[in-house]
Amino acid sequence: MSDPDDIRITRGIPAGQEHAVAVLYWEAFGAKLAPALSSRERGVAYLRAHLVPERILCATEHGRVLGVLGFDEGGLGAVHPTYRGLVRAFSPFSAPWRALMLAVLARSARPEEFQLDGISVSAAARGRGIGSRLLDEAKREARERGKVAVRLSVIDTNPRARALYERSGFVPAGTVTMGPLAPVFGFRTASDMVYRMSSEERE
């Protein structure tokens, strides 16, 4: 196994790693994105075309992406879906309902908080502390921006992610129920979790 110091956390996507980032996003969120983006192949292609590197942190080892964390900035996330993009990738006829499905999953950012919109670590790299390092870097970004907290959302079918967030100091802060749409998206609830910056961190 490589030395943990070989892992670097950087903002942006290394050259040639766009597909790898899109695959990581699909592996983590494909189950709930599939109703809007169809198959894995088409979903990955759509995500890759709409990635916003400036709003992505990557954990890399020798230039290869092992983990990603996306965040909101100015009301936009790490993946910026567009209606025109849905029309191009699918069809003018299915684009309206696909856009509606994506809108259901959207979460609004609070101006005083640093909103994360996704974290994923490749299966082969789990257990190496990469998720924790990405979250630590997100906290650092939040401090630099003068935010009072870091907020993210986790679905009820992802206990591994929730455990990671709890170990990193995040606490529950409300739950949204999918109601009749639960069978469509494959999860019943999504819980907000918040890491509140201490007074020392905010200085």
C-alpha cells in the first residue's frame, strides 16, 4: 500500500481525470440519479459534461483520482445540470420530466454555511482516511470563507457515509421525507448533517 502522504487534496480536476470523477459521482449517487439520467453509461456521460471543476475537491495519488467532494458556491454545485443539456443528452420530449426529477433532489444553500453536495471515495481506496481528509479540507475552505458551519445531506440507505460524517463531528439537523416518491428514488429520507465551527476555528 502506498504511503498516505502520497495522497494530495486539491481543488479542481486533474487533466484527463474528468471521466474518473464522473464515475465516482455515479457510484455514490447513481441510484437516486437514475430516475432522471437513465443508465450508468448515459448518466456518467451527462455528469462528465456538466462537471464544474472549480467547485470540486479531488483526492489524488500520483495524478489518479481516488475521491471527490463537491460543494456549492454562489447557488451552484459541483455538477451544473441544464435543461439544454438534458435535451441534447436525451430528447426534447423527456427533458421536462427529467428536469423535474433533478429539481426534487436539489437542496438550497444557506449563505452563512458551506454547503457540500456530494462526497465519494473509490471502493479500492476506502479505509485509507480519504473521506476524512476531504471533509477536513472542506472545513478549511469553510473557515477561509468565514462560514459558521458546514452542511451536507445523507440518505437513509447510506449508513457508511453517515458514520463517516458523525466521526468527523457532524450532527443531525433535520430530515426530509420523500413520501410517495421514495420507491422512485430508492430512499425514504434524507437527513441534513451539520458541522458547526467552534469560536477558535472562526477566528
